Amino acid sequence: MTHRAESIMSAAESVLTGLATTGANVERGRVWPVSGLPALTIAKGADAQFSDGEDFDGISRILEFSVSIHVTPTGNPETAAHAILAEVYAALRADITLGLAYAYECEILGDDEIELDDSTDTKKARLVSNWRVYYDHSLESAEV
């Protein structure tokens, strides 16, 4: 078994793999330069307990993650990034549970300002979209 946060991140990666604009160019937790643009990178953020006022035998948590959109613009970099962002949004909102019985909401927190890198011969741009997933696990284990 695995921590539910890990299975949520795996589910997000699966949902985002195969988009028309980025195809299989999806990586998790990438810390080195991205090749094969356009591409997506997915990074886990904070994973905190929250109280929603209900009394039950489990823990409710909020997992935050980001989806970075990497493009090599041939025209306006915002236009290229926004085209991919529309697909990311549609994919993550198509099933707000990401196909997991213990996840009950995947919502967008917002998008960061686009970052442009023109320091090399090949111009690159990155747009980060921030998300959160609400999920539950038992009091005894983060795996169930």
C-alpha cells in the first residue's frame, strides 16, 4: 500500500498524460531542465489536516499540487500556455475525485504569472497552475 497523497499525485499524472497539446511529456517532481516541449511537470505541495466540523472515524486532509506548463513559444507565449492550461483545467475537472473513492474534490487555487526565459537561444515560458485535493484516510493509517 502507499500513502494516499502518493496515489493522488499518481492519479493526477495519469489524468494529465495524453492531452492533445502535451501528449506523454508529463513528469512528476522534476528538478532539472525540461526537454521535449511543450510539457507538464507536476509537483506535490503542502498536505495538511483540516477540520470540516464533521464527527467521523477518519482524518480529512488537503493536498496541494502544482502543474507547470512549459512551452517554447513560436508566437505569443501566453497564448501557447493558455491553450495547454485550458486542457489541464478540463482534464482535472472532468472527474473531481480523480477516480479515487477517498478523494472528494479537486479544485483550482489559481494560476501564477507567466515566466519568460529568453536567456538562451531557445526562448521558453512557464505557467504554473495551483490545485488542491480534499481527501480522507483512517485514523490508524494514511494508506487506508
